[in-house]
Amino acid sequence: MSSIKSFLIFVLAIVMAAPAIAMAKDLPISAFKGDWRGNAISESNVSVSFPITSRDIDVDIKPTAEGDFSITWRTLLRQKGTPEDPKEVLKETTLTFIKTDEKNVWKDSKAGDVYAGDTISWAQLKNQTLTVYVMAISGSGGYDMQIYKRTLTGVNMELDFTAIRDGAIRRTAKGQLILNNY
């Protein structure tokens, strides 16, 4: 009886550990392919009128056969105007990333001169999370950084966004997206 009990405990341990083991493996960039849509809640430390807002989000990821990818994200913001009558502003960004010599690290194909006011961007894929970093140097020598973490969770994608200025968090957003079109 004790050998059966030991065997069942062993099997149960394997079954419980299998998802964690599977999740530890880096997904390929192709796993993120598609048009993802959803909503996020944004919290701001710098806006008195709009400390919490809702955002509609659309993310389109297109991997290439070579392992590069392009990503377009559109965000419908509601943080201007008045809280009773917020103005909607649609922002859209498209970046194309090319592989680097480092595994699961990409650089912006159009990297500009960060000292001339251009942004620098790169992407990293770790486990099920694709992280895009966008950074700019301000005229006074400080920095602005935006970090977009997009994590695949079964059939959904979780968004975790952080905007930082000179080390201080200015805005965060968390949301859920579903695959609209592959």
C-alpha cells in the first residue's frame, strides 16, 4: 500500500510541476503572432484630473521567417479634457525589430541618435513574456522610458505597462487582450 501511495505522490508531483517546467521555456516570437485587442486600466502619479483611466488597446505582431518581427500598438487614451467629458486620443506606434547576436533580444531596425532626441528601442523575449523597451533622453539629460510587457497566458495576452521619468514611475497600465485575428 505504501508503494502505491508513494507512486501516486510522485505522479501528483510530476503533474503539478509540469506546467511550471513547460512555462519556464522561452516561447518563439511566432507564438505572439496576431492582432490582439482588449482594455487596460491606467493609473497615473502625475495627473490630478485623470489618476485612473480606461484605455482600449490593439496590438498587431507580425513575425518574419527570419525571426525578426514588427509590432504596431494603438491605444485609445481618455486622459485629456475633463473627467465628465474626456477627450479621446488615438496613439499609434509601429516598430520593426531585427535579431541581435543575443538569443531572444532584438533591436529597433531604425535606431536613431538618442542624443538628438530620437528614441532607442529594443525587445526581449523571456519565458512567455515579450518586453519592448522605448527610451529617450530629455534635453536636460534625464530620461523617459516606457516598458511594455506582453505575457501570453493560455489564449490571452496580459499587458503590463510602466512609464518612468528619471527613475520615478509616472504611469502604469494593466490589461487583458484576446486574439482577434491570427
